[in-house]
Amino acid sequence: MGRWRPPRGRGSAYITPAGAKALKEELTYLWKVERPQVTQVVHEAAKNGDRSENGDYIYGKRRLREIDSRVRFLTKRLDELTVVDRLPDDQEKIFFGAIVTLEDDDGVECCYQIVGPDEFDVKAGKLSMDSPLARALLGKRVDDEVSAPAGDDFKNYYIAAVHYQAYD
């Protein structure tokens, strides 16, 4: 089997204000701080002569390519994203940005905020709106039950609470 993988589909183009701020900060850091440092290292390494066996030069050039690739991606992605910075009119229904408390069949509670695919972090309680669980939750209300894939089986959840956090 080859290493080729089909390209991943584009995620939804929504993001919270905090997520947009984090992406902009990453872009600024890469462009204004890290890239000049790596460029200086590569410049110094290039002055040492033989570049074929110069680790600083080889790895510096590789890191520059990675930084440039990420900068291009972030620039394009930030242009196409829509920052959702207002609360929905019906705050009892689950929409983008909702903080949802779920209870499974065993009575274990978990809490997730539904965010865009560029800012999800399940460990931090941020669930991508493109995930199967978030898609099952969107449009539901408190006391509804949802079923989402969990491995080879489905897991049932009861929606215990829905609230929204005001955007600054």
C-alpha cells in the first residue's frame, strides 16, 4: 500500500473570536519572531562552507519551508473564516458556540463547547462542529437524547444543559 491519502475535505468556515485571535497570534509569531530567527541561523550556517553536511543549514531550510507553508495556510484560512461573535436569539437550542452538558447511559457527565474545526481540542472540552457528536447535537434542546458513533457502536447521550458564553 502506498503513502498517498486522499485530500481531507475543508472544514466548516466558522470560528469563535478566541479561536480567530489564537490563529492570528500564531501567524504573527511565525512571521515576525520564528522566521527571522531561523533565517538568521540558516544565514550563519551558509557562511560555514559545505552545505551538504551542515545540519544547521539543512534543518533550518526544512524549518523555513514548514513555517512558510503554515503561514500560507493561515493567511488563506483566516481570509475565508467567518467569526461568529454574537449569541443566537434562541439560547435554549444548540447552535455554534453552545456549551453543552451531556450525560451518558452510565450517568457520567461531560461538557463540550461546539467550535470550528480550526480550534477544536477534545481534552479542553472544545468539540468540532464537523464531528459526528456535534452534528448530532446541533439543533437539539435540553432533555433531548442523541446518539453518536463511538468506535463500532453508538453511544446515547442525554442533554442536561445548554448555555452560551458572552463574547467580549
